[in-house]
Amino acid sequence: MKKIFFLIFLLVFANNALSAQNNSNIMTELAKVYQKNLRLRNFTPSNIVTIDSSILASSVKVDTIYYRSDDLKITGLLFRPKDTSSKNINFKKGIVIAHGYYPVQYYYPGMGTFMTGEKLAKDGYIVIIPDYRGYYQSEGRNNYPYPGESIDIINAAISLKYQFKLNKIYCIGYSWGGGIALTAAEISNIFDKLVLYYPQLGGIEISENEFNILKQNLKLTGKEIMEFFYNRSPLYNCNLVNIPILVFHGRADKTVKLEQSLKLQELMKKQQKQFELVIYDDEAHAFADNADNKSWQKLINFLKK
């Protein structure tokens, strides 16, 4: 009988020790999501390697490329103007585009962003549109809660700037990519300006389902859940951003609520940051998938300031 009790004690002790270790590992992983900690990270440029090239509209060159991020091979598209003369005033400026969410199995390079990349290149910018890790032929996978996609955006920007000796780097993020882009601007100071379209930022409300998943699967306390929830949202780290931000959002957007952008505006204005929110009453989600939309001239004017 004593042996049985002793075995039970050992099993309980081992289980508790394992749970404590797992919780410790979980909290270590969760700590990585804090943008303020990630700012201590060093980013180094990678070579942007061309896989294939083509010419569009006799004025834009498009390359299928890859570069390295977190030692992963990340693929993407690179748009360049054919005119690289000194008359082309935007040639020394680069733009990184953070695409929105698509199911991995349906995604293809430039989905929802190709026209924008082409049009910006015609205007003289060098544009890179990365396929996030796990997308298309990019290595790795989404390793939530670690913001790997934002790191992919930063590495694209740094590599673009150094390889082409650019003076300025801007970032444009769409929907899910808006949150990725804002987080990237909180982690790194590589960007000079940031444009967000209907950005998915989180941090407005946590659903009962999300709360229960974190509580049951990660065994977190209520306090730990809320700390994680607020710290993983770029909304509550926007004080780390010190560059001009322009946001476009449609009032009729049912996919990403306008409240996301309104909350960001509130927080940015409170900190006296350079911020502008443009609301289109008659626009829904993804209106900027087509580059020929009502925001275009406002976007170009903002980039050229």
C-alpha cells in the first residue's frame, strides 16, 4: 500500500513539475511578443536574390525574389522602374507592402497588391512585396504569438535599403498586414512613413472564446490573459512609433471594424504623434485591392511630402 501511495506521489509531483516547466516555457514565449523587448533585437541586411524577371508596360521591371529572415528563405516580388536617371526623383525611395490575410492554399504572390506595386514603380519607387513565412514558397510557418511576419517585413526593408542604397523606406499595410506593419514600426526604426488600410489591430475586445482558449490551453490566469491580450496588440505599443502615419478606413467595413482605426487615432493623438485618419463613408473592406481607388492621390501626396 505504501508503495502505491509513493508512486502516486511521484506521479503528481512529476506532473506538477512538468506543468510548471510548461507554464514557464509558455510565459517565455509570450514575452517575445512584447514589442518593447523586440526593439533590442539586431537586424542585419540580406542579399535580395532574383529568381525570375519580366517587364510590365515597358516601364516597370518585376522580379520574383527571395531574401533571408530569421534564417528562413522568404520569397516575394520586387518592382522597379526602368528609368533610373537622376530625373526620377523617387528612385532612391523604397516601399515594403504588407499584404492582407488569405488562406495559404489560395494565396499567390502579389494577391491583392500587384497593381499597387506596379503603379508605385511607375511613379519611381522600388517596391518589395514579401510572401510571409509559410506563404507560397517561403520557408517556415506562422509561429504565433511570435510576430514573425513583422520581422519578415523589417528584414525586407533593411535588405532593400542597403542593396539599392535608398534614402527612405516606407511601409504600406493592408488589413491583417496593417497590424503586421504597425508592429514592425514598433519593433524597428527602419521606416520613415507608414500607411495603413483598414488595419486589423486587435486589442479592442477579447471574445469569450479567445479568453477560454488561452485559459484552458495555456493554463494562464485571468491577469496573465489580459496582459498577453493587450501587449500583443500593436494598439497598446503605438507609443513606440515616431513616424508619420496615414490610415484609410471605410465606414461600411464589416470585416475590420472602424473602431480599430478610431482607437489607434485616440491613442496616437493623446501622445501627440503625427497621425491622420481618412474615413470613406461608402467604402467597405479591401477597397484598395484595386490601385485605382479614391485614396490614391492622398497616398501619393503623403509619400512625397
